[in-house]
Amino acid sequence: MRVRTLWRVPVFCLLASAVSYWLTIFPGYLFYVNRVANADGSIEVSVDPPRGTLFKIALFLLVLLLGGLWAFRSMSRREIACSAALLILPMLAIVLAQLFLPGFPLKVSVFLSPFYNWSGSLSSLLMRCSLPLPVATIIAQFAPLLFVPFGRRQV
């Protein structure tokens, strides 16, 4: 196992989450938010759920394909799994604390939200499949393992 590739999956996932967070806010706003002007001049803003879901699926798959076909193609499957574990373990600990500790600081959750966006997209998709919030959120933390099939087979 090469030590220099150990941080590749965590760095890629955190950067992809931050970029997809900003893409969800700005260009995504133009895609899935409806604005309707009422007769009195007020503007009613609502989110179109099917468009929002399609946008999140597209972002999730884009990050998955970019990572799998570009960023991690030189890594073996074992290296990708070990590298993903470096991200999964601390994020899972934070998510479990957010879910089950009643006094978890809201400021910390808001600060960390850009770094959860990529796995958060998977979490919201799993909740649309009627999984409960804690189960969907915990399962979504294992999303970096989806890069493993893109790795090289060990020779």
C-alpha cells in the first residue's frame, strides 16, 4: 500500500462535497426553485421536489464518476477502501453524535454542512425510499466505499 495515496479519497470527497454544496445553492437554485409572482406583487418561492431529486442524483453520480474514472484509477481497490476508511470513521462518529447526543452544538452542524453535502445527497435519496433519517444518514456515510469498484484489481 502506498502511503502517499492514503489521503486521496478523503481530500477528494471533502472538496467534492464543498463544490457540490455551492453548486446546490447557486446554479441549483435556478434549476429546481420555482418563483411565482402573486396578484398582490409578492413572490412565492417553492422547491420542485422531482427537479431537486434529479439535481442531487446528477451531482452524486458526477462526483462518483469523476472520482472513480479520474482521481482513483491508479489506486488499487484495497488502497481506495483504506483511504475511504480514513474519512468514514470520523464522519460516522460525528454523525452518530449529531443524531444521538441531545446537546450537540448547532453551530458545529452548520459549520460541517458543506463537508457532508455529497453524502447528504445520498442520505436524502435514501429517505425518499422511505428509510428513516438515522438509518439513511448512517448508511450514507459509507458512500466513499462506492469508489472501490473503480480501483485496479490487486496483481
